[in-house]
Amino acid sequence: MQIDAERIRMRPDMDAELEGDVLLRRPGMAVRADRLEYDQTRERVKAEGRVRINRQGNRFEGPSAELQLDSFEGRFDAPRYRLVQGGHGDARQIDFIDEDRMAVEQARYTTCRVTPGPEWLPEWFMKASRIKTDAAEGVGVAEEVQLQFKGLSSPRLPNVKFPLESGRTTGLLSPVMAIDSISGIDYMQPWYWDIAPNRDATVVARAMSRRGLGMEGEFRYLERDYNGQARLNWLPQDALRNHSRWGLMTQHNGSVDSGIEGVGRIGVALAINRVSDDSYWRDFPKSYLGASGTPGVPGAGVGLTQRVLPTTGTLSWSRDGFSMVGLVQRWQTQQDVSSPITPPYDRAPQITMRYGKWNDSGFDWSVIGDTTRFEADYSHIPNVSAATLASLRNGTRSYTQAQVSRPFIAPWGYITPKVQLHATRYDMQSPLSDGSSSVNRVLPTFSLDSGLTFERETTWLGKSLTQTLEPRVFYARTAYQDQRLLPLYDTGRTDFNLSTIYSESPYVGQDRIVDNNAITFGVNSRFFDSNSGSELLRLGIAQRLRLADQRVSLNAANAAEDQKGLSDLLLGIGTRWNEQVMLDSTLQLNNQTRSIQRSTLQARYNPGPYRLLNAAYRLNKDTANPSELVDVGWQWPLSDLRWSNRPDDSAVRAAGQGLGAERWYSVGRMNYSLQDRRMVDTLIGFEYDAGCWLGRVAFERLQSTVSTATTRLMFQLELVGFGRVGVSPLDTLKRNIPRYQYLRENPATPSRFLQYE
């Protein structure tokens, strides 16, 4: 212990009286006062006059205090306190019970800076008749709690239990309220249950003015060998639909010990997604429980807003390059009379085995075997046509695909020949149009991929650059076999871009093996910063030359793309010249009309924190689904507007802490269809940062179908360092605005040395 004072009267090993700018320091604690009496026999001090105690960064100031130094037991009269986490307040008295526990009488607490003047009146504060904290347990209990914000007082709550720092504790969370164009006024009261360090649950009581009473629940678990979560939404009686509504989603991932030597552990996964009716996706586009499962943070919903919902069970096992997966997958399709959709086939079951090695004496090789039972029922599709029913082909498909390649790689380039053999068998439940119930197909494929790399040093706009020139030639050859009678279980056309143009097949899935005889020519050029190595500019061009007509096709609409000759020309450019500007653009030029078939232009301007502008233009002239969209998203301070010239109230300025107090921000995203001349999806909001509290309001409009849309108004008040009230638009903003920054971005726990004495 170290003692410093202007005057010291002492009886060694008994007591001491210290006067004048007294400082008593022990490890982890410092005591300052005008006068201090120290009883060495009992390790007790009595301090008077401008007393200040700093213990591990938490400061207490007042007229007098008594303290047992060895156990930190004592009393502080009429103190003001400031915690290392940033909150502060005053009280009638603080009783220190021990090093971990204390009781505060007639306390007030806030994170706002105290305004000048005789009255202690921040913009918001919490007051309680008594607050008891236990640092060892990580919880606090406040009695007779009342909040005051801008002169408005909340009702008194009898007892409030809260976690200290970032811990979890069982109890009520802040209520949530929203306005929805379908459900009306939506009020939600969540309750959080901290079951164990690796298990928790959230239960939400919900009341909707137009629908009635409902409930949502989530249970999460994290064990050594498995983890998962389950979510349930339940509305006993929907007044708008006159029946019960529910939605269920579960996820489980883990492994079990087989108990068999040489087998070991077997992976197990189960995902269930089910809803009560076909209108669920439209009526309940949002839920209280966020996609991340974070309790108390309203979010993006439980993943049941898709119209096609999978339920999947999987068993998996792997060892030494060999893997095996068994899967059962069934779909629930939410049909709509105005826009019916064809459901995918169920897989009941699918068994897949793989074995392969890489760089095995210079060769890469693998073998895949798969057997799948496909089942579907099209009778539930509204107004289903006879042709659609006739195309239904339940059956079993088995295939084996073996491939071997030999890469030859050098610093100046590479060449990789590859050979594939694809063997397939179909066993149909009902005969094909030619009367056969089974079909066999065996097709080989040969491909040759080659490229060169050239480099040179150059200078552009004052920067030292390394430029590359990378020409590439890809050849693929597959024999023809008539496959028009075969069903289409899981096959579709891939997106035509600068990546997929260098592939053996333009399709994904196993039902169509394309007869290929084509060469793809392309060249890329990239510019790298010679100092940092970052890519600043990328240019690319590619085109495919078919040496013969492609006869295997998914539909007649793609016949022009499959003819002999040159394909559409692909162009791409992307630049990230600095951290502020990004530009990406791709063009697909029709080889016949010389017009733009598809184009994408994306740009981002991010000159600094909380200043962001995203813009995108997308054009697609596909005859089956043409579109032309403009997408704009932003986050921007409104000319640094401030309501007053008060000092910055954001405490320690750091990354993720906003631009300072008294500032407005505009956020939003707008998606406009130039083809339909209407707004598709809209999100517009404003955020206000007062330093110690944040206000948010956001308007969201989601287009469910061509003729219907859902609108929602979200508003939230966040008392920094205390809690939030209202519906949080944060998940919506994060999901819709790339690089959006939260005004209080999960700051790290402050160090106690920030308030060191």
C-alpha cells in the first residue's frame, strides 16, 4: 500500500490521520480525499471531503465513505458513480458488501453526459429504489424501476433482473411494437430463459389487432457432438383467415459414435420447414426471432417466407478420400391460384458415394456413384394442365461418373487434359411414351483446358503496377445420344457468364448430358498494385465457338443458343482502384443482332464511415423472363445536420461509434422495374444519433406478387448501454444495404485502464 498526503500523523502499526490531498493506493484500488483516518489494526479507513474511490476503473465520488480495505466492505454516502462500461449516475447511499456485491439505494443511472446547470437531468435515465449487483454471478436486480425519457415517465416495474456487461440472464426483454398493412398493430412481449451456458430459449407473446393472439418460441442448444435450434410460430385463431396458423423450423447438426471399429462417427443432420397453409409466406413475411436466433433482437424471420420449403434428413460418413451421404428430402409448396408453381421432386431417398485422390502420381481422379428415388404429386397445383400431369415421371435414377485429369503446370502457364465417363440408368414407375420402363445411357466426355500468363511492370496514374495478360483456350467434346424421352428431375441451365463458359456442360444436374463440340477462347488482363499486391483492375473477354449444332436441349427457346457458330460475346470489367470506389460490369452481346442481351453494372462509393452509396443496373432480354431493374442503396449523414452546438455526447470516439452526437442519417434501398414502371421493393429510413440514445424509423414495402404487396413501419428507441424498445430495422438494413454500418457496432468491453488513477 502507498500513502501520499500533505500532512501525516501516524502511530506505526496502529493508526494514521492523513490530511490535504490524500491518496491511498492498493493493487486495483485508489482512494482520494481531503481527510482520511486509517485503522491499521482493522484495515479500515474513514474518508471525508471530496472522496473518490476508483476500483478497477469504476469511480465513486461523494462527501464521505467508510471502507474495509481487505474485503472491500463499507458504505459510501450520497455518491456519484461512473462505471467503466460508460454508464454513470448518483444514489443516496452505496453499501459495498464484498468485492463482488454491492447495493445501491435510491439510484439513478444513465449513459448521457450531464448537461451544465444545477439540476442533474440527462435526456434519459433509470431510477430505482434499490439496485443489487453481483459481479461473480454476472447479474443485477433493480427494485421499483422507472424510466424517464425527455421528461416522459414509464410505469413503475416491481423488479427488473438484468445481466452485467454482455452476459445473459433469464427475464423479460424489451417489448416490441410495429405497424403492418396486413396484421395491423403488432405488439410482442418476449421472455428469455437462460437454461444453461449451452442452452437457451425465447418465448414471445404476440397480439395483432387484425388477427388476434399468438405465440412464437425458439430453443437453441450447443453440445459437444451436436447443435441446433427449433422455432415455432403459432396463431390459435387467425381472425382474417378463420383458422389456426403455424410455422415450424428446426435445424440439427452433429454426429454419433457408431460403436464399430473402423467406422467411427456418423454425421447426422435434420432440417424441418413446414407451415400450416399456402398463404403463410404472404401473411407472415416477418417474425420477432431473427435469422441468427439472437434473443431480443427482432429480425428477418424464421426462414418460412419462401414458397417452396424443404424438409431434409441426412446421414454422412467419410474416411481417407471416401465419403458417403444418405439423404431424404421432401418439399412443401405454398401454391397460389394467381401464380402457381411446379414443385420439385422429392428425394426418397438419395444415396451418394464418392472416392478420389488428388496429385496421385500427378493425376487427379474421382468416382461418384448415386442412386435417387424421385417422387412428386402435381395434383395440388391450381389449374394444373394435362401436359404438366403427363410430364410427371416418378422413378429411380442411378448414375456413375468417373473422371481423371493430368494437370501440367509451369510458371508461364498450364494445360490440363481430362476424361469423363458418365453412365446412367432410369427405372420409371410409369412407362415412357415409347413404352419402355427403363433406359440406360453411357457417354464419354473429353476436355482440354490451357492458358498462358504474361507479366510486365508499368505505371498508371502515378501508381506502380504489375499487369498480366492471361489468354485461355478450353475445348470440350461429348458424343450425342437422344435423351428427349428422359424425365427432368434436377437439371437446369447454368448462368452464362465468364466462369461457366469454361465448362464441359451448360447444364447442372444429371438428366441431360450435352453433346458438345466447342472451343472457348478468352483473355483476362489484371492490374496489381506493385506495393500492396491488391488487384486494382480486371478486364475479361470470352466467346464460345461451336463446331457442330448442339442437339440435346432443355427446350426449344434455347435452340438459337445451341446452333453451330459463335456464341454471344461476354465482356467484363471490374475495378477497386481504392477503398472508396468500386465498379463491376458485365455485358453479354448477342452474336446475331449485335445488341446487348444481358448486362449488369454495379458501383459503390464509400468515401468514409457511414457514407455509402450502392447502385446497380440489371438488364435481361431473355424471352422467358425479361427484366430491367435499377437498384439503389445508401447510408449517408444528412449534411451533418445537428440540432444544437452541445458538446459531442458520444463519449470516447472510436470505430463503429458514429460521427458524433446530434446527427441525422438517411438509409434505404429502392428497387425499380423499368420494364413495369413500378417500384418492386422499397426500404427508406432515418436514424438519429443523440449520443446516449438512438432513434430509428424505417418504412418497408415488399412485393409479394404482381398485384399484392406488404408494407411495414418499424420504429425503435435505443438507450445506449441499457436496452431497446420497438421493432429493430437493423437486420433489415444489414440484409438490404451492403456495407451498412450500425451506429454502435458491437464495441469491445472497455479496459479498466481507461479510468486508471
